[in-house]
Amino acid sequence: MIPRYSRPDMVAIWSPETKFRIWFEIEAHACDAMADLGVIPRENAQAVWKAKDVEFDVARIDEIEAVTKHDVIAFLTHLSEIVGADAARFVHQGMTSSDVLDTTFNVQLVRAADILIADMKELLAALKRRAYEHKETVRIGRSHGIHAEPTTMGLTFARFYAEMERNLNRLEKARFEVATGAISGAVGTFANIDPRIEEHVCAQMGLEPEPISTQVIPRDRHAAFFAALGVVASSIENIAIEIRHMQRTEVLEAEEFFSAGQKGSSAMPHKRNPVLTENLTGLARLVRMAVVPAMENVALWHERDISHSSVERNIGPDTTVTLDFALARLTQVIDKLVIYPENMLANLHKFRGLVMSQRVLLALTQAGVSREDAYTLVQRNAMKVWEEGKDFKTELLADADVTAALSPAEIEEKFDMAYHTKHVDTIFKRVFKD
Amino acid sequence: MIPRYSRPDMVAIWSPETKFRIWFEIEAHACDAMADLGVIPRENAQAVWKAKDVEFDVARIDEIEAVTKHDVIAFLTHLSEIVGADAARFVHQGMTSSDVLDTTFNVQLVRAADILIADMKELLAALKRRAYEHKETVRIGRSHGIHAEPTTMGLTFARFYAEMERNLNRLEKARFEVATGAISGAVGTFANIDPRIEEHVCAQMGLEPEPISTQVIPRDRHAAFFAALGVVASSIENIAIEIRHMQRTEVLEAEEFFSAGQKGSSAMPHKRNPVLTENLTGLARLVRMAVVPAMENVALWHERDISHSSVERNIGPDTTVTLDFALARLTQVIDKLVIYPENMLANLHKFRGLVMSQRVLLALTQAGVSREDAYTLVQRNAMKVWEEGKDFKTELLADADVTAALSPAEIEEKFDMAYHTKHVDTIFKRVFKD
Amino acid sequence: MIPRYSRPDMVAIWSPETKFRIWFEIEAHACDAMADLGVIPRENAQAVWKAKDVEFDVARIDEIEAVTKHDVIAFLTHLSEIVGADAARFVHQGMTSSDVLDTTFNVQLVRAADILIADMKELLAALKRRAYEHKETVRIGRSHGIHAEPTTMGLTFARFYAEMERNLNRLEKARFEVATGAISGAVGTFANIDPRIEEHVCAQMGLEPEPISTQVIPRDRHAAFFAALGVVASSIENIAIEIRHMQRTEVLEAEEFFSAGQKGSSAMPHKRNPVLTENLTGLARLVRMAVVPAMENVALWHERDISHSSVERNIGPDTTVTLDFALARLTQVIDKLVIYPENMLANLHKFRGLVMSQRVLLALTQAGVSREDAYTLVQRNAMKVWEEGKDFKTELLADADVTAALSPAEIEEKFDMAYHTKHVDTIFKRVFKD
Amino acid sequence: MIPRYSRPDMVAIWSPETKFRIWFEIEAHACDAMADLGVIPRENAQAVWKAKDVEFDVARIDEIEAVTKHDVIAFLTHLSEIVGADAARFVHQGMTSSDVLDTTFNVQLVRAADILIADMKELLAALKRRAYEHKETVRIGRSHGIHAEPTTMGLTFARFYAEMERNLNRLEKARFEVATGAISGAVGTFANIDPRIEEHVCAQMGLEPEPISTQVIPRDRHAAFFAALGVVASSIENIAIEIRHMQRTEVLEAEEFFSAGQKGSSAMPHKRNPVLTENLTGLARLVRMAVVPAMENVALWHERDISHSSVERNIGPDTTVTLDFALARLTQVIDKLVIYPENMLANLHKFRGLVMSQRVLLALTQAGVSREDAYTLVQRNAMKVWEEGKDFKTELLADADVTAALSPAEIEEKFDMAYHTKHVDTIFKRVFKD
């Protein structure tokens, strides 16, 4: 987690304060459930809630941990300092540290997912707005970086919208994957704790009880979670690279936003760098690199080993914080992206109509010209465009062999942009369903 | 794809024969749709279906491709040889190669997913059967590879079942991710082909139309697909490692199956290697290694570049074939796994009752002994077990300070296995829902 | 390994024929060493060499393996069929299968490395030739895809040369990493075989004896080997992406080669796709994906487990065959790359001198103009270029405030390309050392 | 970088204070070189060194950066506050930010490598000491987790030593890879700065001049650097897994150290978890996950894009800090590892001599017994051991058919440990070269 690429709400999820708050809630709800079951006195359970609005003293807990060498015991000791030894005496009864730690990790991941889902919705709103704005803004479509056929900037935004809507769905599934908790004891048998306590705590914490846990919640869930984040990050890279291409000097179909002041002050107006989307390209790699270790974490030894822990201490905060930042940054980039429709047209016409050569070829054959002859006709006019800088349509209209097969109106029609945009509405309906 | 780790049905999906068969179906269905729209004559569309039951001649297509340098054109030429030039003349009209290639790739992935889903169901059946068989077979649960508390072999199988059921769900979602087709032209605008043709072809091929494609179907879908396979592979590794541990000489709680013949003939009965699960560990790495390149494939340039293609030519067949083989091998391993309950008990008792020391400690404090005294009592008896090979329960029963706090019956109860298995039914109900 | 991306010499290294040939050589040399030590009769050792020029019958060996279920035994049986049971009776004495298999794998990797090293030298030769050819061909340097300052195409080739020379060095080190053999028995103790046999066999096979092996040669060596290939692949991607950028329609500073025929026949001269370098981008991902599993292979259990084996059966051939093909393809691309110096100049001048604005700014301040004033002067002329399409130098020469500080000659000098190329010789000397 | 898994010296390399210190040194040395070349006055160059022993005020620099939005300019402004505007006016002349940033990053990586190299030497010393200590401590060698033949604990340590010595070599090469600097201007042409300045600065900073840079130092160097760290991490995992296996309850051949106090106080002497090596397993994954993004960083656009930067801000500190911590932790684990030779012997004898069955089989055939008969003899005695718990040697000595072929002394010899350890000296000489 790099401070410059982080936002406070997501960072807060991973703070010690939040962690201890969740630990407290788990322990207190467990006490309630034990009281419900008659295992501990109701008043002890109630007394624990005295700490409900207390800010836990992280420094004090660290101090105790330095002695006890155990984080959960340190916290419980501090809790006992707050609520009193008597009230605290049944706290954590029958539980193991992992019951608290694993359930807490999932609470954090769920909250992180909630932020990411909200981020994604904002990104979708921006993409949709820009898609409608540029629904009919014609630009050249490119395969292999080479001009192919016209498309529109609205379709570009629309496909990013569709991709990100799939990613919203993936994030929701990822959230579901990790929305479980476990209070099942040292090897998951509930030997020392009633399963109903797990049920109560999970319900209160917004989780489902893990159907079967060992000492830990199974890590295939987390692998699926981080894999989903990796896919989202890859889609961010996809959009980022499109914008980087659009902004490169020779293309200049769009630029990342810059304040009026920035613009006015520049002595080098040609030098506005797409640093935000370049940065997003790098951030995508950072999110993606967590996928493989998260998968390596799945195969734990027997009922648990702790090899996954150090990995998760890193990738838990790092990938969620980075992805949150990246989504927000991308939303801002999309929202304010400066589009240059005139440059799009200029690029489209760079080879003076040559991008329409295939339509002309097809029209000639459909008009009864043999494939070989049609090819020769297109080629000889295309070469004048390519080598001598002529205009393709002008040349075709001046070629008697061509006009013998196609009327001027038919030739003109081949250069009509509406031919290429006629299904934009259909596609928008598919994508935006409205 | 390594022949020795492959099965014929999955391999067949990736054969040239299958590929050309799918190409044919897409082209023929497209002709039908064009006829429906009145774009081409019905009889031409019908004539194409003459090739329906013809085996395409792969060598002949290769031969044509050697000249045309284009695989789809080579195929169309061969098709024209079969159905006649006249019938064939409208085939592929308005389409681009990618319309066929990308839709075909997704058909193959969907079929592959179907096999994987069937594999997974067989694995689940085996896991369930073994879980019930060993529901009450007590073994020691281990955290960090160290004895913790008793659990049962049935619970071990049950947690693998629960994990693989999640993976079944992930495979179904992965199948859904790639179950789309696109017949949308050079940059996805449908400029040269009516969207209703895409709809018809997709419906016939069991796919949904891709809401918005460019020249290609967006690759976030495939990234999600291969990521799901990576999670499944990691779970296979998880089970494999459990079995490898169980089979190691000092543990010997289970062995991979071996025929009676194999057993009888051996002069080295101690030397049966868990080579199948070791192999599965390696195969898991092979499946997993496709995840990152599949994610790197997402960011294509503009409406498409072809960088993803060579990657998919490899990971498409390789990961599905490998995972199919691995799932089948794992099912066989689970199905025939030789379980040694007596060794499980022997291991559990390796330290003559010491695994119960925590329960005794807790009981002493609950009986009113101070925590410090309880600790001392447990410790002095535990050390006799650890250092002198004594039996823990016997020592406790002989320790007047212990029996002053706990009756012999109470001490006996601490060593009762039923304490640890009392919630097995609850857990089984959660997992198997029956 | 995808046939279309492979070349025969590298493929041959991984054929069954080659494998059995290496097995034979290892066994025969081991017999010689045993005879030297007096452990077996000299005539038996000599008799084994009868198979020296015999083509082993792969089908026959497979047939035997179907019965024996053991590849090395199947081979030895076949060898015995060739040289006679008596001659063969001491073959493999005291050895384990892994002695043969692991040493063979390293022989194959060394031979593969030799081909890759030769490939790299050819690539270097092509890069060097093109670098000198275009040493003074000016083009615009770009940071962030945005025009920065002039550089030369020769420098671009030179930096790829320098990068690939480092990769040559890495390949040589990678070769060294795996150039060891082991004939040390079941757990590496030489209990059943004299270390001098290992020494002799290794010397004959061009390997160093592994100082300490277990049953296997340690896999950190192979991890380092495949990691080096991953770095080489990443550099291939680096060059590929430069060329893809150069070929994109709006840039068009270079094109992948095409035969005169291809060019002449095209009706779409604007549509030449950089498919070779796009393909190389994908192939780079394929090579790179082997790095992590090769690293995961390092941690084997105790003296060996066989989890690495299936991984290596795949990545051994696949990465070396793919990288060999990629290097050869890249060499051809570089060798024949069509460079368009005139387009480079046109791109450089796209904003009519604006790329020199920083030099002018600096010159003004050095001429005593305050930083603020200099900025204003540059800005007001730059904006005329940017917004009105004027020429920067012309505007500066016409601006009295500018000419008050800089003489026309001084202004002219700021637009002199020689300023930017003056150290090209120095850099070439550093890179090519000649 | 997780604080709990970090050590101060490595962390300090990545502090803002260190970064600014290096920036200063680069700038000041560059001024000296400019003065040498007569480009700037000597007294200005000398005046810059006034800041030599000044602690830079990070908060003040941040404050300036908040206004200037540029880190290097903020630093230069602060420097100017320290040494005076006049002295500072030539600082950074002709340089670009990347000249400073990239050279600084490599200085940091070189210093990090120096620490890692020192760490590795300490690890090697510990491994060597333990290897000699347990040179003759016999334990069973295992393939596939199954008992194979005896080896010694010294050989285990020795092979880790050999592996880590290779890693030392790899770290030294990795250090060499990144030990270059570049002061070459906006696109690497030295247009605005003399190459001799780069030479001087590099010499002073302990670097080689990068033969050819663009705006950046080429990233294949860094890919190779992080790949080397990934290999080292994988070897750490290799050792960690060996120890985790040794410590598992059923094996118990070693335990991670614990203080006398820890031991004495335990009421659960059987429950000492190998948490340090489990942690190392996880840390290895964290280091390894940087390898792929470092390789993805190689392919920058043209003369540079900034996508690599965010990746490196993370993996630069994170991998070096984590690997430093891991190496130090592993050294401590090795140094204090508690070895249980008696348990090693007990494990070796678990099947009462069966591990010698292959030697007996071989001896019988060498004594003239047919292979089939020998097999039968071994098998019938082995089965009594396996199924009835008998002792193998005792059974053989009592089997008249066996003793007809082998004398009691010959049989005894087959169970002699010295047979297996006879080449330990040879191997130690190879490994330790002393």
C-alpha cells in the first residue's frame, strides 16, 4: 500500500482501530449468544457492551502484546481493563484466536468489496454519460493499430461500460465468496463451542456461517476474491491503454483533463502526458500480482498452517486500497476526458477515403464486376491515393471503368458515415438496456 | 498439453476436425439467418447444409491454406468444393474471420466447461461417499502440522466436498462468462451484417449474443474463465497435499490405491509412493500458470490486436485438458483411497493423551483451581508423558492434587472422543443439506 | 508447444528419439566408468556401445512400457534386445531412474540454451546492422507517447542491441546454471555407486557433476534458467511494442516486411498489420508464464517429490521452443523492417517546431531574459503554433521581443538537428565497442 | 512492506531521508563535473556541498511539493533554501528528473543487494556450522515423503548450503545488473548535458554509466534483479518446508528454537508450532509475486512511459525488505534449530529394517540366487515385518534359504549405516571446498 495511491475510507478498514472494533463486536456478540444458550450469565454478556463506544487504545494493546506475545490475548486483557475483570471473564470462552482473526478478515474484505462496488457504480455512471455524449462522434476503428472501419467514441465508452458492468457483477460475486464467518474452534469441530454461537455472531456481522471450517475459513474463497480483483484491474488497464493511445501525439483524439490554469501556463502545449492512465497501467499490475500468491495460499497443511497469513497481511490491504484508488482515478479520468472530435475525423481521413476501399470492392462485385476486375479497379485508384496523395472518392468518380459499374450516387453512398453508425442505437439498447 | 495427462473427449474439442465442424455450423446458421432476412436466396442457404454430415478434409484445408495463407478462406474454399461454388457463394457474406474464430473459441470453451462440470460432479459424488463412510473415523486434527484436537476423516472429506461444491459453482459461472458469440464485423458496428444474424447463430450454437463486441469478444470474459480454472486447480492441490501428508511413512493414515497384484508382488511394502497426488500438485501449477497471461490478454489495442491469439492457442487446450485429467485422476484417487483408521488412532495416541491437556486444564479451572495451580498440575503430569513415556490419563488419575479437584469419572470424560464428534451431524447437514 | 510457433532443431531436442539417445549415452558412459573402476568387465561395457549408431525403436519401447509401467526399465529392456542380455546385464547398475532422467533433462536444457544463444547472436547481428544503417536517421523521441526531443532510429536499434546483449549474457549464465549432471543414487549418498562414475559421465556429456544432489538435481537451478528466459521474452515484447507503435496508421515510421508480391496485390495499401510483432507480444507471455511454476518447483519434499515433473514436461519443451521461434521471428522482423525516414521527419515536424520550445526557453533565460518573461515569450508564440497552425521558428523570428534577446542565427541554431545527434558516436562506441 | 516483517537497515534505504540524500549527492557530483568541464563556476559547485551534512527537512519538501506538484523541483527549491539561491542556480542544469530518480533507484537497489548479500553470507555460515555438526547424524532419506535410504542431517544442511551459495552468486549478479546510472537527458541523447558528467556522477556513486539509456535506465535490468530475488525466495521456501516436515508431530526430527522459559512453562509440550518457517513460506510468496510485474515493466512505450513507476514504488521496498527479513529469520532458525538424532533413528527403524530390503535383494542376486527366487525370499520376510511387526534382519537370519546364499556377516553388513555414509566426506569436500 503506497500512501500516494490510497484513499482514506479504504485505508481505514485496515487500521488497527477498525480491527480491534471488529474483534470487540465478534466477542461481544458471542457473549450474547452464550447468554442466550445459558452458558454464561446474561449480565456478564451485557457488561461487555460497556466498551461499545470506547476507543480502544492501540498503543496500550501493543504494550501488552510486547509482554504476552499474543495479539488476541493482549486485546482481551485491554478489554478487561475497560469492562472490568469480572465482566470480561467469559469473553472468548471456547473460542480460538483464529475464530476472531479469520472472521475479522472476512468482515474487512466484505467492507472493502462494498467500497469497490460503490466505486464501480460511479465509474459506470461516468462511462454511460460519456457514451451518450459521444454516441455519434465518429472515429476510425482500428485493428492491429491500423485503420479499419469507422465506429463511434460512444461505442468505445459503451464497450468499457459493458466490461465494467461485468466487473461489477464479478465484484458482487467476490464479496459473496468471502462473506462468511467461523467460530468453530481449534480444528472446526465445535467441540468447545456451540454452533449456534457462530450462527448468531455471523448474523450480527452480516456474514453467513462457514458450512465447514477447520481452524480457518477455507482459502479457495480468498483466491476467488483476489482473482476477481485481478480481472477488474486488467479491465482498468484495458481502458487506460485506450486513452494512452488516444493521447499520443500523432493520434491526439483525447487528453486527460488539465485545469484551465495548467493549460494557460504551458509553454509546451504539445506536452501533456497521460500520466494518470500510465499510472493506472502500473497499478493494474500491482493488483494482479496478488492473484497467484492468493492461489498458492489455498493448499494449507491439514487443518491449517499459517503460511497464508503474511501473504494476506500484505495483499488484503494492498490490493483493495490500490484498486479503490485506481477505480476512483479512472472515474475522474473518464469523467473529465477531453475529447477531440475534429482530430478523430482528421485521423479517419488521413488516407483520404482509403478505409472505404473494401466497401467499394464489395459493391463492384455485387454490381456484377468479376472479383479479379473489381480488385484491379480498386487497386489502381487506391495506389494513387497511397502514393500520390490523391482523394479516393474523387479518383473513383473519375474512373470510367468504375462509373460503368457504379453510379456516382452509389459511389458517394460508400463514403457515407451513416452506413457505419446505423446500428449504434441497437448496440446502446443492448448495453444500457434503456 | 501433454498426451500422458489428457483424456480423449476433452482433446477432441480442440481437434481441427471439431474446429472446422463448428466453423461450418456458424457459417451455415448465418446463411439461414440471411435467408430469413431475405438477404440471400433460401436455396443457397439450404444447399450449404449438404456438408452437414461430411467429414472435412483437414489435410486438404491445410493444403489450400498453404497457398492462401488464410485459414478461414482455406476452409471456405474447401466448403465450396463440397457444396458447390454456387451454393457457397453467399457463405461468410459480410462477416470477418474473427466473427467465426472468436465465436468458435467460445463454443469450445463452453464445451470444455461442460466436461469440467461433469468431472466435478463425479468428484463430488466420490467425496460425499467417502465422507459418509468415514463420518465417525476419528483422527487427530493438526494445526501447523502439530497435533491439536480430534476430528474425523469424514469431516476432512466433507470440507473437500464443500470446497469443490464452491468450485462447481465457479465453473458454472465461468461457463456463463464465455457463453457468448459475436458476428458483428470488422470493428463491431454491424455495418456489413445485420445484428439479427448474430442473434440467430448464437441461439443455434447455445450462446448469448455479445452485447457489444469490437472485432473480438472482450477478453475480460476469458480472464475470468481461466482465473476460475486456477482456483479449481488450487483446490485440487489442497486435497493432493492432504493425501501426500497422510501417506508419508511416519503418518500412514491413507495410501493411494494399488491393485492387489501390485501389493502382493512387492518386496518393499513400505515403499508405495503417492505419485498420483504429487502429479496433481504439478498439474495444478500448470493450470494456474495460465491465469496471469489470460489477464494480460485483456488490454488489447483499440478494437483488437492479435497478441492474445498465440496465448489462447496454448492455454485454451492446455488448461482445459490438464484440468479435466486432474479432476478425473483426483476422483479416482478419492474413490479408491485406502484409509487406515487404526493408524489414525495410533497417531492420535502418539503422546498418550497429551492432546487432551487443554481440556484438563480448562476443567481444573472450572472446578475452582486457580489458573496458576491448574497449570502446574497439568504441566507436571504432561512432562512425565513427554519425557518418560507415561500415559497422561493414568498419571492424572494417580495425582492426588488432580483428583482432589476432578473425580475419576470427570477425568475419564476429558478423554472421551464423543466430545469431539458430537457436532459432526450438524456439520454434515450444513455441507450435504440432507 | 504449438507447432506453428516452433522450429525443427529445437523440437528435435525434445523428441523421444533424442531422449533415448541421451539415456543410452549416459548408461554407456557409466558402464565405461564402471569398467575403469573394475566394477564390471570391460567387454560388457564395450558391448553396450554396439547400440551407438542404432536408431532406437520408440514404438517398441512404448510397447514394453505398457507392460512394465516404467519408462527407464522399458528402455533398458529394449537396449538389451539390441546389445544382448549378457552385454546389457551391468547397464544401470547401482543407478536410479532419476540419475538418468535428471541428467538427461539438463543435457536437453543445455542444448536448448545453445540454440537460444545462437539465435540471440543472429538477432544481435541484425540489430547492429540496422543501427549503423539508421545511425543518423532522425526521429522524434517520445516520453509518455508524447513528442519530447529528437533522437535517431539508430539509437533505437542500439538500445535494443544493448538490451539483447545483456540477454545473451543472461542466457549464457542460464546455460551454466543447468549444465550439471547427477549419478548419485536414491537419496544422493552414492551408497550404491562410486562418485567417479558421475564424474566420468558428466565430463562425457559436457556437464559438471552436481556437487550435492539428493535423488534429483536441485530445482533452484531450473528456476533461475526459466527466469532468465522470462527476462529475454520481456525484452522481445519491448522491441515488439516499439515496432507495433511505429507501424500504427497515424505514426507509420516503419512496417514489418512484406514481399513485393504482397504489396503489389493489395487493394488496401493502408492495411498492413504488424501481426508478427503482435504475435511476439503473445509469445512473450507464454514464455513468461513458466517462471512462477518453475519457482514453485524449487520446494520439493525431503530428498524429492515428483510434483515438478509434470510441470517440466510442459515448460521444458514449450518455453524453449517458443522462445527459439520468437527470437528467430524477431530477427527476421528486424532484418527486413521497412523504415520510413520521411514519415519520421513529418511526425517530428507535426507541431511545426514546438518540440524545440524548451531549448528556446532555456536560450532566452541564458541570454538574460527573466524566467517569467521568457516563459511569456515562448508561450505566446507556441500558442499560435498550437491553435492557429503557424510555424514556431517563423513566429519567433518575427517576434521583436524574442529577436531582441536572440539573433536570428541563434534562433536558427535552436532548430538544428545536429544539436541532438552530436553524441550518437559516443553512444555507439559505448554500445558496440568498435 | 509489513512493519512486523522488516528490519531497520533495509527500511532506512527506502526512507525519504535516504532518497533526498542520494538526490543531493547526484546533483552535487554533477555540479563538480560541470565545473571540471568549465560549464559552471567552480565556486558554485563547491557551495552546493554546504548541504553535505545537513539533514533535509522532509516535511518542508513535502510542503513545497504540494505547491509545485513536482518532487524534484520541490527538493531543488529546498536545497536552494539551504545553500542559497546563487549557489543553487546551476544545480540540475541540463538534467531531467529521471536522471536523478532512476539513478537513485539503482543506488537504493545496489545498497539493498549489499545487505542481502551480507544476509546470505550469515545464512551460509549458519548452514555450514550445522552441516559439520550433524555430518554423521544419520536420518532416513525420503522420496515422495516415503522412506528410501539413509542419509545424514549434515548432508541436508550441506545441500541447503550449496543452494544458498548459488543464490549468493545470483544476488551478486543481480547487484551487478542494476549497478548503473544515467544522466543522459530527456530522451537519452545527451543533447543538453555532456556524457562526462554521467561518467563522473556514476563513478562517485559506485555505478557504471548505462551504455545507452533513453529517459530511463532499461527495465530488463530490474526484471533480472527481481527474478533473482524470486529464486532466492523459492530456496527459502525449500528449506522452510523441510523444517516444517521435520517438526510435524509424527516426524519430530527437529524443532524451531524456543527459549528455556518457553519450554519449561508449557502445559502442552507436544504443541510447539513451526510458525517461523510457516511464515517464511508465506514471505517467499510475497517476494516471488514481484517477478511477473517486474517483467511486465520491461516493455515501455518508446523512450519511456511511467507505468513502471508505481510498480517499483511498491516492489522496490517491499521485496528487499521482506527478503532481508526472511533471510535473517531463516539464519536464526537454522542457527538454533533443535535437532533430535534419536528421533531420526527411531523413524529410520520404524519398519524394523525394511528400508534395507533392496540392498538384500541385490545381494541375493549377486550371490547367484535367481531374480525370481530372490524376490520371493525378500518378500516373504518383508511381509512378516510389514504385517506382523517382526524385525527384518532377525527374520532374514532365521530364514534358511536366505542364509544358504548369504552368511550372517553378509546379512549384517547390509544393515550397516556406514555403507550409506561412506561418501559424506567426498560430498562435503565438493560443497565446502575445504
